[in-house]
Amino acid sequence: MTIAPTPSAPASVPAPDPPRDGAHDFDFLHGSWRIHNRKLLRPLTGSADWYEFEGRSVERSLWDGQGNLEEYEATLPDGTRLRGLALRLYDPKARRWTIHWSNSASGTLDPAMYGTFRDGVGTFYSHEDYQGRMILVRFLWTAAGGDAARWEQSFSADGGRSWESNWVMEFTRDAAPAARRCGGVVELRRYRLHPGRRDELIDLFDRELVEPQEAAGMTVVAQFRDVDDPDAFVWLRGFPDVRARAAALGAFYDGPVWKAHRAAANATMVSSDDVRVLRPARPGSGVPVGDRAPRGASTLPGGLVAATIYTLASGHEAEFSSFFAREVEPLLAASGAPPVAVLETEPSENAFPRLPVREGERAFVWLARFDNAAAYERHRTALAAEPRWTRETRAALERRLAAPAEVWRLTPTARSRAVR
């Protein structure tokens, strides 16, 4: 799983051909996994400096187990997002597997690794041009029961006489299927309304505008009343990616439903341009998407969602996500506010300029759900009493911000999807 492309494995690379059918050797890997990564900083230099980071993967079976597809995501300590894809195929005639790897930086499939499983261990080889010299690359795959697995990459610069391990992944199976999340681009929209007209807009929105937006290719994730601002309407909608966002918005705002209702909707608004375009700050941290009540529903779902918004100071954008996960998030969880979503500014240019968005700033947003306002206050009290927060972490956080944190206390509308 090297980042650099690898040429095809030559005939001299070991590739055992045992007389057994190995078409189901990778069945242990199907499903969703959390991955702890350890990676050598400078391979083949004598360095002993390793760094660690977390990732996730989803492994899907193909052709009744004769192939599988892995989607891998991780965030490196410097904030870089690593997204990869592995395609594994079993050749029944040669009785061996091939592994093709790609990453989002290249967008192309690397040539194959070749290998087989023996005694529960999969061994795969390839040659690689690594920093101007040809080396051997080896993958080792092992299963540790049904809920754990291990992958290791090693390099050899002496033709396979000695090997240096440089990347280890420890896989732990997700205990339960992950909640469906909005994992692409998310708009966090806050509208300023004319006094007393919020419920009028919510009634129109929930009755007429939800399904048509989703039919145009977006997900209406959640709609909220701001507890502390009676003239604010807050909502979230998601898209697969930046390009899909532009296409979906064009389809909806040029379509007949918006033309029929835009005058009534706009009449309730003072402004609608307080919009942040966000993306998950790390793999698996998008907004969880629950069920929605049908048209005509009037029962409020209950609960309270706190949205905390940090505007980052210049120079802290790349490392803030790692800082938050390492220093802040454990204290939030311990005080009763584990984040259910962690988002950051999507840096791409606004591809649909007819709808203005906030630009020229980098935001970091986390959401937490509480049973009620009292539970939120218990969290605040517990966090304020935490010595590590008051002595160290709060100051370290504030040094990384360009402005004081904003906190919005939000209650869902009757047709808001559950933010679980």
C-alpha cells in the first residue's frame, strides 16, 4: 500500500502456486473496520521514528468472494487526508491473488502485488522504484479471529535477504453497523428572519421543500430552531461532493418547486447568506443521518443539538483536527458531550455563486446531542470543573482561534432527521 506507483511484478518475485483453491482467503476482511496505523517516517534510512494515526475502511465482497474492494480513509497527524482504494482479485487458473492499490492523490491504479495464503498468512510481493532505486515490497495479511486483522508492509533493498517493516495496520471490526452519515460536502445554513415569522418558514419548508430538494440530488439532513434566537432558522443539507453540489443546486433552484414557493420563503427572511460549506474533518465524522417523519407530522422529536463553531487562526488549520481529537474531544466525552459530528471548511471555491457562502475563513464545527437543556448544562458544569480543561486545554484551544467560539443551542423541527 505504498503511495508511489509500482511497476508490474517481474517473474523473479516469489509467487507460490499451491494446489488449493484460495478464492475465499480474504473472506475474513469483509465488513467495516477501525484501523490503528503505525508508519515509519523515513524508510530505508536507519530511522526508528514512527508516527501513528487512525483510519477506517469498508471491505465489500465481489463475485461470491473471488474478489473484494476496499475503501480506506485516514487523517495524518499534520491534517492531510489519505483516501485509498484496494482491488483484490483471485485468479482461479494461477491460484493466486493480485492486489491493486490507488490513492486519491494519483487517481490511478498501481500495478499489482502478487501472492497467496498459506497457514492463515497472506504474502504478496512486488518490485518498486523507490526514490531512484529498485526494491522489493512485501505485504503480510493475517486474521486474528473474526473481529481483528493485521496488515504489514516491508521493504527490502537487498533482494529479499533482509526486510524493514515500515507500515502496520491493526484492524478492529466495528461492533455494529455505523450510522448512515453525510460524508461528502455539508452546508451549515443560518437564516436571519423577520420577527415572528420563523414558524411560517418552517411550515412551508417542511411541507413543500424537503422532498423536492432530495429529488434534485441533495440530502436535507436537519432543520432547527435556535433556542436563544427566536428569529433564526438553522439547517443542514449534504451533497456527495463539490461538483454534485453545484449540479443539485442548479436543478432545484431552476426548477418549478422553488419558482412556485420562493416568494413566500424569501418574504420571511432578512438574510440567507450566513452559510458555511463543510466536510468531515476525519473519516467517519460526518453528520449522522436518521429517519424523517412524513409530511404533516407535528410532533417534535425532542432533544437538543449544540453546534460549536471555531474560526481558526492563520497557521493552525492543518494541525487543528489532530489537536482537537487528542486534547479536546476526550474531555468533551468525559463531561457528557461526545461529538456526533466533526466538520471543517471545504476549501474548494464556491461552485454555485448564485448562493453566497462564507469565504476567506477556515471553520471547525462539532455537534453534540443532549436529551434536554438540563443535560447540556450538566456538561458545561462538568467541563468547567475539569482541571485539565481549566489549566491547559482551554487556553491551548483559544490560542488557535481567530475569534471566540460560537455555540448554537438547537432543537429539531417536526420533520428534521434525527441527529443521533
